[in-house]
Amino acid sequence: MSSMIERSSDWFERYLVPPLGALAGSVYLQAVRDAFIIFTLPLILAGSVFLIIANPPIPALAELVTQYRSAILVPFQLSFGLMALFLAFGVAYSLAQYRRTEPVQPGVLAMVLFLVASMPVSDLTNLRLGDVLPYLGGQGLLVAILIGIMTTEVMRWFRGSRFTIRLPKTVPPNVTRAFEALVPTFLLLTAVWALEWFISSHTFIMDGKPAQMTLPILLMRAFQPLVVVQDSYPAALLEIVLMMMLWSVGIHGMNVVTAIALPFWLSTLATNAAGGHGIVTEPFFHIFAHLGGSGATWPLVIYMLRSRSAQLRTVGKVALGPAIFNINEPVTFGVPMALNPLMMIPFVLVPVTIVTINYFVFFIGLVHVPVVLQPFTVPLGISGFVATGGDIRGSLLQFFDLAVSALIYYPFFKAWERILVTREEAAAQQLEESGKKTLVQVR
Amino acid sequence: MIRVLIVCSWGMSTSLLVESMLVAAVARKCELSVEALSAGEYAAKVDECDVVLIAPQIRHLRKSIEKLAASAGKPVALIEPFHYATMNGQAVLEQVLYLLSSTQEGEAAT
């Protein structure tokens, strides 16, 4: 059995890692992911706190804050509510880092271009902020990503080309840089404004009244079917399977799937924050599926602490602390789960089962749908309560899922433990024999 | 002072390894600075280090990381997954020292 496991993990390494790795290695996906994590997450998290305060889970408190509700929501609306604006900066900045060019200029320009793309070309003094606000947040993420990528790529192309303004070498570098950026900045600004003007000349019907079209509205309408499709059981299943397939070959699955799906997750989450009933959101995976880390490996850590195998005991000790904060690289590479054909089965099966249960539970409304985003490091129990905006049944669901995970992992863990113990005993015996031999030789 | 960059995903789990490496460095009385960063930040900082290490969960980015390190003339290696899993800072520090000594030998030979 042992050699069969080694042979098939060679096969995985040869045929499964390259295509999955190619997908995961795309510079654009990496830049989008970095932008979300580094630039928008702190703002989204801090902003969410105000959302919770404005909608406290306890009815008595809720009544108390009703009259201050709009005031409390201001910091939320201008942080969480503007996430697409910051994302435009972040994507342009991160991509510039990957491209090894100066990152701040494209970042700032991308923000400006995003604003131009989001406002109807009209008398801005008559514009109501409330009309455009949704498209600067959850509904503008796709536009922000596209503009961020375009800005950096165009500026990079100009920097190396003969269309840049060149200054004598004696001019200080900071001055040169400003002038170098002038041509692409002017061209991009004109192009986006012209496109937006063209789109703004069309109208659409909103609440029975005609309203001016903008780029984010147009894109949202085009992608609306995709957002709806993403918020479904088959999509959730596809995403969790892809995540765990990647982790099964030792690649950061959440990292990859997040880069593709996060705009949709956040867009659905923003709808939930406004009273919607979307299910497939970021917390659906990070908070409700990956209990103790990707693959819901919490129970494995407990099993390992009392294992008969020395390797598993060692890993268990190291894995305990991180597991509390849902970090499980020690488990993934220590058991190991990655490239281990035996453990790969529950590693995929457990999250798939949990996602199925949870989708059903949220669908029939047994637990409040997720409304709040938090770092994935918030410990189990607390995170389920907070994610659902203060529904204690959110925590109960997490513990139920934990029990399911413990049940499915057990037989696989025992089988793997047997293999390791046999190996360890064989190694110890060999050591003993070679020890005897040397003793004989010495005599 | 040896400056090490560890390219990883979010830096959450790698920060544990960083701690463990610093402890190991104190025991060996060698001056060490270690920074865990994402692939994008790495591209911006590669010139300011002596050794580049790659965390196992992002080895799909290995080729592009190695290419950049080679063009900057920095030694680079993948961290052994089991050492990463057990947060074995001492073993990873040994790997760093080995990498440095083997590149210095290479330079001396040419």
C-alpha cells in the first residue's frame, strides 16, 4: 500500500501540478488577490464593525440605536462602501510591483480613472451621492479590477516607448518621473472619459424612471447572470472542489480561488448587508467551511496529539496553536495531506460535505445568512456568531460541521497512522540491527 | 548580517517559521533578519536581500521567483515541506547557511 501511495503521488506531481500551477501563477490573479488582502481588507473589516453597531443582534439595543442608525452607518459607507475605489488603487499598485515599475503613480491614476468611469458625464453639482455610491463599492469591483490592470499596463508600455517626454539627464529623477507619466495619464483620462460619455448618452429604466447609464451599471447588468449563477449550490461545489484539489497537490487553493471569486463573494455580501439573502459569500468558505484551516482539519489535530505515530505526535504539537486561528500548513505539509493519495480523499470530501450541509441550512433559513466579513483567523465559535451579524445558531452550525469532519476523517486517519507506525517500527528495527552489527564489529 | 526573504502567500503561517528561525539564529550566534512577503512585494524587494526561500504552498510560482532571483544574483531554494510543517527554524537556517556557503564557493571557483 505504501509504495502504491508513493507511485500515485509521483503521478499527481507530474500531471496535476503543472496545469493547476499555471492557473494559480497568473500575475493578474496574484495582483488582484494581493490588492484585496493588503489594500481593501483592513477598511472592509473596520467598516463592518459600524455595520454591526448599527444593527445590533439584541432587539432592545436595536431599538435604542434606530434614531442614530444613518449616522452610525457613515463610516461604514465610506470604507466598506468605497471598496472598489481602493481596489482600483490596489490592483494597479500590486501589478506594478510584479512588473517592477514605480507603483504609486498608476495606483493614484487608477483611482481617478475609476471615479471618471463611475460617474455619469453630466452636471456633477446636481449628482446625488446616494445614486453612485453602490457602484463605488460592491457593484463596482469588476470595473475597478479592469481599470487597475489597464492603468499599470498602459503606463508601463509608455515608460519604455518613444512616446514619452524625455528630459535631459541633469533634471532630478523625481521631476523626470512626473513628466514621463504625463502622456499616458492624459491619454488614459481622455479615453475613459470619452467612453463614459458615450455610455452616459444612453439611458436605462430604474424604478420606473429613466436614468443615465454608467460603465459599472452596464457591466453589472452584463455580469448579473454570472453573479446569480455564482450564488448557487453547483458554483459553491465547484469552488470548494477546486480549492481542495489545489491544496491536495500542495498549492494554496484559497489564494487562487479567492482571486477569481472574491468580487462575486463581496458583491453578494454587500447585498446581504443591505438585507438580501445571498449564500455563497466569503464567510461561507472561510468561516463556515475551513474550520481550523482549509480542509476543516481541526479534528485531525486532536487525533494527532494522542497518536501512536511519533511523526503525527510531533506535527500535532506544532499544529495545535495555529489551528486555533484556522492556520493549517503544519497539517497540510506535516501529516502530510498534500500529495498523499490516502488523505487527499477526506481532504476533499470533508469540505464538500460541510459546504453541502451549510448551503442547505442557509437556504431554508435555519441560520441567518453571512453579513459581516472578518479575518479568517478569528477562532471557531466566535466567528460564526459575528459572521451572521449575531446569530448564535451560526456558532452551533460550526460545531455541528466540526463533528461531521471528525467523523469522516477518523477512519482515514487510523489507516494512515497504521502505515506510519509500521514505517517507524521498521526504521527503528533497522537502526537496532545496524547498531548490533557495529557492536559485533567492535568486538 | 544575513538578510533572508521568504516568499509565501499571506505571511500568516510563515511568521511562525520566522520566529523559530530567529530563535535558532540566536542559539547559533549568527545575525539574521527574515521577512515573509507575497510574490509581488518580493519582486520589489529582491535586491535588498542575501537569500530567497520559497514556502511550499506557492511552489507553483517557483519558476518566476527563481528567474527573478537569478537575474538579481541571489541564491534561492524551496523550503522542505516537512520542515515548514513542523516550523523547524533550525533546519531552515541550516539550509540558508548552506546556500550561502555553496554560492560563495561557486564565486571563488570562477
